[in-house]
Amino acid sequence: MPKMPGKNFYDVLGVKRDATHDEIKKAFRKLAARYHPDAGGDEVKFKEVSEAYTTLSDEQKRKEYDQMLMFGGIPGSGFGGGGGRTYTTNVDFSQFSDIFGGGVGGDNPFGDVFSSIFNGGGAGQQPNRPMRGNDLNTTIELSFFDAFNGATRKVTYRVPSTGEQQSITVKIPAGAVDGGKLRHRGYGEYGTNGGERGDLVITTKVLDDKVYKRDGADVRMELPVSVYDAALGASIEVPKPDGARVRLKIPAGTQTGKTFRFRNEGAPDVRSRGRRGALYVSVQVVVPTNLTKDERAAFERLREADKRTYGEGVSTNAR
């Protein structure tokens, strides 16, 4: 049987992808009342719907989430997914007070059910539960070569709740990509009521290089070739990103834009251990400038002798 796709946050709340904020709030209120543990519901389901609402009720988080869904992933903790990216939300239940109200015994029918988790409880209710701290996010910049070969960096960041400055030594994997995520568990915001710390999520930003360009695990470069080597053919040593060289045999008559592929000479693939991308070398034929008198004379003789046509009925001698 085909594998069933994982749920996304819209599926969890039972709303459409274009649902309004009020529709999302209404769906959450209904499901939260059904699944709340203090009302005999399913705690796992309650956490799922709460996490879904935390993301979809926030305009910026929802925008980022929708972008990730467009790439075929189903981000979110506990809901499966793919795409090689990380997307985890932390549920702060205090933000739901505008939905369920604050008072016990008021007009809000959800007050008694949720006061234990939002307000700390009253007679016969559970005390405040341990809550995990929020994830913290930071970005580090890497040169092309540090991302290609891997590197070690010391990252310093500040914990918002205490203002303290903390540092962590981060190992950047070889083949790190621009926009990749490195998650370090237990280095985020402190939890409350004995809850565990959140995570530190580090986004890698890979700087451009003058010669090489990354395309996932593949590496692309342009190779300047003289008009003589392009016309006559040549064997040229091409520098690879790791510092070694590979020999490229250029056939006679090679044109600008001709691309050659070297398998397994690209970057390590962080999504597939042991696999490497390819190195793509595109030829750029360089026409000489500032010709000497003898060079110009030689080119003129070649032009006079050239009887080929270029384009439709246009020859080199047509002037």
C-alpha cells in the first residue's frame, strides 16, 4: 500500500489552507475543549492542536510555514516531514487567554477547564505544569570554503529571560548549505516550573565566492579559455574547491557555454551521508584584446582564408 502522507497543521485543526484567523481560532477552541487532559481528553492530541494553533495564529509563523509546505515538506514537531529543514514551534499556553477567557465562574464555559493550565489552578485543580522554554535563533556566516570543507565556530548569544551571555562551540558539517539549520538541544530559553530548556537553532549563511557557486551539493564554475585552445583543443588543469586539480580535455572547436561534468567532485551532500555532488565547469572563450601588430596581421590572414558561413548565409568575409 502507498504510504499515507503526514498531517500538516491545517489537517490537525481541520481547516482549509486559506482559512481566516477567526476560522482557525474557532476550530482550535472546539478541538482544545475536546482533547484537554483535565476534561478527560487526549493529552497528545491537545498538544498537537495547540502547536498547530500557535503557528497558524501568528501571521509571520504561518507565512514561513506555508512557504515550507510549498516545497513539499510537512514541518512541525511530531508530524513527519521532509525537505531537510527544521521547523519546531513551542506552545506558550498563556497566549490562549484571549480565546478561553480568564475567570472561573464567569460566562466563559471554558474557564474551569483551562484555568489550571493558564492561571495555575484553584481548588481541586493541578498546579502549573512544567513548560519547555522557547527555541532561540541565531545566524552565522561562512565562507564558501568553510561551508564546503566544514569548520568549527564559537557562537555567542544572549538568553532573553536572564540577559546572560552564553557561548557554544558549533561544528559545521562539510557541505553546509545556505539557509541550513543546526539544532543544539537544551541551549535555548529556560523552561518554567521545572520545564526543560528550549533549543538553539543556528541558520548558516554561506557567502558568495568569486569562482565557485553552490547548487545544493553541486558546485559550478566558469573556466576562461583562450580562443586558441577553444579552436584547436587543449588539456587544462582545473582547480577544485578542495585545493586539488582535475584535468579537463577540451575538444577542438569548443564554444562558449559548453559545460563539462565531473562526478563526485562537488560538495558533500549533508542529506545523504557518503554522497557528493558534481563539479560543473562551463567554458568561457576569451577573445584577445590589445593585439600586437603581428597578431593582428595573423588574424587578418586567417579571416581572409576562412570560407565558412556563420548564421544564414553570412561568411567571415562578408563586410
